[in-house]
Amino acid sequence: MKSLASTLFLGLICLFSYGQQKNELSDPEIASVAVVANQIDISYAEIALEKSKNKKILEFANRMKTDHNAVIQQAVDLVTKLSVTPKDNAVSQSLLENAEKTKKKLRKAKRRNFDKLYIKNEVEYHKAVIAAVKDLLIPESDNEELKELLEAVLPALEAHLGHAEMVQKQL
């Protein structure tokens, strides 16, 4: 059985290879990937809020919901301003497909194992998303405002990673 991390990495390898082979993600496609990546982490947080009893996990999950919803709102505001409609694409579809597998594993996890599984996934997910933003989404973006939004989100993603690693060490 594949671990959550390997499922995630499979999806992100697809993301990178798609970007490297095609090298033509449009700004509407980049917007879609950004929104989908945030929605995925919100869905993981919602599972944690349902299953966990650990205060640190619950605080982290609430922070993920709040922060990632704020990023989605910023993206919606920007695409509205630019009159751009996010466009579904192979990258966002692959992310969603792999997220479904991860969510199933999180939902099936026994309560005693859930917290470690969830936070391990969060560490790996944030590492992968940071790499994708830096190495694929920012370089592929043509619109300066979209590029600036992606660059502005990086410190928050890095802070999330640091927070997740701290919680992981405490478990």
C-alpha cells in the first residue's frame, strides 16, 4: 500500500513532468492549479477537524482552513479583476485525483494513528507545493500580478511547513 507521501509525490511528479514536457501552462491554468492546491489542503484540514482530538492538530488544521481560504479569496479577487476564468487542466485534475486517494487514507486511518499520518502528509504536501510554486507556477506565469500573488504566498506556505514540522516533532 502506498503511503500518503508517495501518493502526493506521484501527483506532483505528474505536475512537474506536465510542466516540463508541455512548458505551456497558461495563466488561467496556473490560477486553477493554485486554487485547487489550496482547496485540497482545506479538505485535509476538514478531515483533521472531524477526526482528531489533539489540540495541536486542531489548531494547525484551523490555521490551514483560514489561511488557504484567504489565498483562494485573493486568487478569486485577482482573476475577477483581470477578467480571467481559471481553466481546468491536466495538472489540477491530477492533483484532485491524488488528493482523493489521500483523503480516503486519512478517513480510513484509525484515530490513534491519524494525527501522525495527517501531519506527515501536511509536511510533505507543503514541501511539494512550495517546490511547485517556485519551480513551475511562478516561472510559467505571464501576468505580473499573478506572479506577484504566487510570490507573496510563498512565505505563508513556508511558515505552514515550519509549523507542520514543529507539530510533527511534538507528536
